[in-house]
Amino acid sequence: MKTTSLLLGSCAFVLGCPAFAQSSVTLYGSVDVGVDFVSNSHGSHLYQQSAGKRTPDRFGFLIKEDIGGGNTVFARLESGFLTNTGAQINPTSFFNRDAYVGISNDRFGSLSLGHIPDYVYQYVGALNNSVPGISSFYTVGNLDGLANTRALDNSVSYETINYRGFQAGVMNSFGNQPNFSDGRQYSIGAHYENGAVKLGAAYSMSHDRTADLNGIFGVTSVLGQTLKPGTLFNADRYSTIALGGSVAVGYFVPHLTFTDVKLENSQGSISERNYQAGVNIDLSGGKRFYILGISYNRSMFDGLTYNQYNLFLTHYLSKRTQIYAGVGVQRASGPNAHAQQFGYQTSSSSAQTVGRIGINQMF
């Protein structure tokens, strides 16, 4: 991570500007590339090079200016890309991950405005099986948003100060429609981190949101809507409850995550429930050179059940650079069940194994 500090006191000396503030701009990011093996990708074995499966390829700028009196103005701009091709991950949105500006006070908290991830991702996302792990360790389809694949547009977010490890937030995303509820989204959450204990809880609600239920689960009809390949399910209300926690016990860090995603329209509702549990083990006796992750996922949706077993080994060459290997084995059951690990193509059968080796460098 590289930081450039601009001391406006120097400006005052050279140009006669007021010397009351200090600004900094931090450039940060992550580059991840690896080779995958997929046992069944649309019916065939697949060997490929891919990017961003350990942690998303991205770069960003964090800008801060101390304006005195305990007040700080800040802004964040963050863009995702693919190292193996050099392409933007979202060609229609350059700063697709974050784009916001705000002001914070060391007594009253912070207010942010812009394109901001919800609190399911911010407060619970780092507690699930993908940390450490690869993208396929997320829940089936990522309907719960534990992976940051969509931030909320037109958002206003308030967060409290961090008080003895506890922090809470509330967010509203405007639909920018004459009817206030059309397209509106909102999120609330809280998290606690103090020493060995980490806890997070969040709730998010979206009005008029779509989901690719046919592409993920292969279902052809949901709540009165006929679904074909490429046809998205339209939910009047799309809500997510997320809970997670971990605790460090010596060289072991057991963790647990639960999410409940509910899709509703005038015909009723349908849910996906996800359970994740695992343990991370420091094989180097506290030096964090080698971390072994063992975890289990269970997802249930409309009579379909997905059980997945994950194994992940990380070797930290430094605090910012790691080489790793991971494997996920998924079995699906239920009517016409097809396995599909998140970030990979659907299997033609009820089983799928994904293995990956790679290198990740953060800056």
C-alpha cells in the first residue's frame, strides 16, 4: 500500500494558503491469478487460467482530509478488473465496487453518499468460508451478497463511531422514481470486533430486484413466473438476513455464517437458506506462514439441497503476497439437481469438483 501525503502547511509557506488541514491519498488493490480444474463444466472437464478467484482483482483510491475539530472528509473510488485479460469486470461501470464521499466526526460517526456496498457484505462478508478460500466457497449463486458483486446506487449511509469494538450502520438507496418505494433499497447492520471475537449481523431489503434463478438452480417456474435461459425472476421484494461470527482459540479460528434470502411477489414467497461452518488453523504455530482452512456449506432452495466440502491451504510469502491451493467438492440433490459452485459454470450432473492453485499480491 502506497500513501502520498500532502501537507497543506507547506502550501501555506510557499503559496500563502491556510494551514489548517492535512490530506492523504492511498492507492491500494489486489492482483490474483491462478489455474483452475473443474471436473464438470457443462458436461466436460475444464482447465483454465482465471483471475480474482482468491480475492477480487481491484484497485482503489482512499482520500482523506483532516479539517480539524475531530472532522475528516473522505472519499473512496474502487474498480474491479481481470488480470488474465486486462478487462474491466463491469464494462458499464468503471468504479463498480465503491464510489462515495463523506464526512466523519470522532464523536458522532460518519455520513457517506454514493455507490456503497450494503451491510451484509460490509459486516458479515469477511466471516464466511471464503476467508481464506476461493470464490467457489461462497453460497450457491451468491444470492445473499456475501461476495461484493453489487453495491447500492444512490445511497446515503450513516455509521456510528467504533465504541469498544462495536459499530452499527443504516443505509438507504434511492430508487430515483416518482414513487418513493420503486427501486428503493435499504440496509441495517452491526458488528463487533474485540481481540479474538468477531460478530456481525445485517438485514438488507431491495424493491423491484431481479435474480437469475433459472441459470443458478435450473428451475423453470417460480411464483407464477415462467423462467427460460436468460430470463430473470422479478422480485417485488428481495430481502437478506445475515449472521456470522468467529473466535480465535490458540492456533484455531472456528467460524459460522447463516444467511436467509427471501424473494416475494403477489403470488407468495420463496427462500434460499445457507449455512457455513469451518475452522482456520495456523500450521506454523502462530507465525501465520501456513493457514489451513477446512469448511462446509449447505444451501437449500425449493426442494434442492447443495452440500459442499472445502479445503484450502495458504502459504504467506509476506504479509501481502501468498501462494495457495484450494478444492471444493459439491453434491446437489433434489428434482433435476445440478451442482454449481459460485463463479463457475453449471455441472451437467449433481456433482462438481473445483480445484485451484494461484498467487495473490495485495498492495
